[in-house]
Amino acid sequence: MDADAQKTAVKSASRRYGEVTHIRFSASELAGLKAFAERDGATVSEIVRRLVRAEAGHLPIASEALRPAIEVMTDQLRRVGVNFNQAVRVMNDGRVAHHEDLEQALMAVGDLVWQFREELKAMTGGSRKVRRPRS
């Protein structure tokens, strides 16, 4: 990779992730980390981010095998949200009798749907630079 391409890649990663940190590893630790990253088809940086996310209690980034299923679930939740909004709009317009318990239940369901959809979206937002296995 030439110097200009490398600078562009670093700037792109900086816009996505914001902060940069430097970590020292022993030679054997780094070799193990590189081998793990290569087996997983990811960069060393992505593997470190995954480990940190897991330790911090964040949801993992979905593997390429799981990504299509998660994207389908995310779309289904979006559709539920659309229907949910239509039901709330009907209630707010006075086309159905207002009931306090129903309003509270709809708000709680809406919050859960939104939260779950955001979590699923976060799981599909992994590294944009995936290493391909060497042939």
C-alpha cells in the first residue's frame, strides 16, 4: 500500500472510530493476535475492538454468516414500528377511546422495539475493512 492510500485509510478509520490508542504486546501475544485475526478474516484492530466490546458488556458485532439474518430482523422491527406508529396516531387522533393503561403499554412496547432495533443495527456495523484469506 502506498503512502497516500495508507493515509486515506487511517483518516477513514479515524472518522469512523474517533479515538486512537496504542497498545504494547509481547512478540508471542502479537503473533497469537495476528493468527486469530487472520483465521477470522479481520484486522488486528477489529479483533481488539471485539474483545474490548465483549469485556465492556456491549453487544458483539455479527459475523458475516449472521449478518443477513440480523438485517432481516432489523427490517421486521422497522415494520413493527411503522404499525405501532399508526396505532398510536389513531389513538391520538381520537378515532379510538383513550385509555391510560393502553397508552402506557404502547409506549413501553415502542421503547422496547426501538431499543432492540438499535442493538441489532449496532451488531451489523462492524469493520469495513475485512481481510481476505491469502490464496
